[in-house]
Amino acid sequence: MPTRSRQRDQQRAALGRLDVFSAFSSGELDDLAELARIRRYARGRTLVTQGDVTDAAFGIVSGRLRVSLSRADGSEATLTLLGPGELFGELGLFQDASRSAHVTALEDACVLAIGKSEFLAALRHSPAASLALCQLLASRIRQLVQHFEEVTAMPVEQRLARKLVFLAARWGEPAAGGTGISLRLSQRELAELVDTSRQTANKCLAKWRKAGVLASSARKLVIRDLSALRRHAGT
């Protein structure tokens, strides 16, 4: 078990990697780290449930997460994927509102929880942190607008190609024959990411595998022809 001093150092380092608190001094990060709490979640666990009371914001230390909305028919629409260094759960801190989405661990994850009062106090103390949060919220709105534009105005093949290009740019790594995406997404999760059925998404993937654009290897999706995939994405 890590000592309290070591744990505080880890929490301070994790806070410093969040854009919102990157302008904080070492002493300010120390103070906030004393109030933050580490939480760990296994793959598949729900970190935040839509409709829950908002009591904290979270910084991702490790692991990747899926943000989704529940539909009336019981299905889910994936809004975005988040990874280390990103913040979530901040929106509900500014009003007495419930959580607006589910957040689920796509792999084992570690997050840093910052209580509502502590988070707001940190923002009041630092204009730079407040500005960074405004920039983050503006970016999130832009991403949501782009996401809904894609799912309402683009065919499935183009939407899926765009998401794969996005995943390659963000979390791609060298692999035999191309760029590997190590993120473990089930067929259902990948389909939900582009708001389509699992069968339709699989047809697109099978078509691209046959054409040599994609391949699968050791639980990885490998993009063998990124230029061709970008053409399908229209980017």
C-alpha cells in the first residue's frame, strides 16, 4: 500500500496533468490533492449514472471511458470517449442538477474525485483555471454539435470511418502492417459510437477488411490503409 505522502504526490501529479489545474503552483496542487480521492474501477463498471446527484468532478489518471445517454427504448447513444488527463462530471457542478450522462470504464481505470465545494473553491481562487474550464466546456459543446451533425446527416459508412480515423489519431500505435487501435470496443460499443446497429457496423468493417483497408490482430483493429479510410470519412 502506498504511504499517504506518496499517494498525495501521485494525486498532485495527476491534478497537474489536467488542463484546468495546469497553471496551479506546486503548493496549490498540494492543497487540492489533500482533498481529492483516488477511485479505481474495473473494466465494464459504471463510474457515473445518468440521473445521479452531482457531488464531484473527476480527472482521469489512467484508463479510457465511454460517455453515453440512455434512450427511451433501453438502448444507449455514445457521445464520446475520454482518456488520461481529461476531466468529466464538471457540468453539473454549476447548478443543482443531476448527472446528464452515464460514464463507463472501457478498461480498468483510475480517476481522481474532487468534491463539488473543493472544485468550485479552486476555480474561485484561480482565474486561469476558470478560463481553462470555459475553454473545455466550449470544446465539449463543439464536439457534441459535430457528433450530432454526423449521426443525423452522414451515412453510416462515413460516420464509422470518421470515428476510426479519430481513434487512430488519438490512441493509435504502430502495429504490423499499419496503425493499431488497442482500445477494446465490443461490436455493440463500436456500433453505438456511430449510432447504428451492430449488424450494419459489422458489414462496413467486413467490407473494409476485404478491401485491405482494415485487419484484426491480437484483439486490435489495425488500419492498414489510413488514406483510404480518410477518403471514406470525407476528411
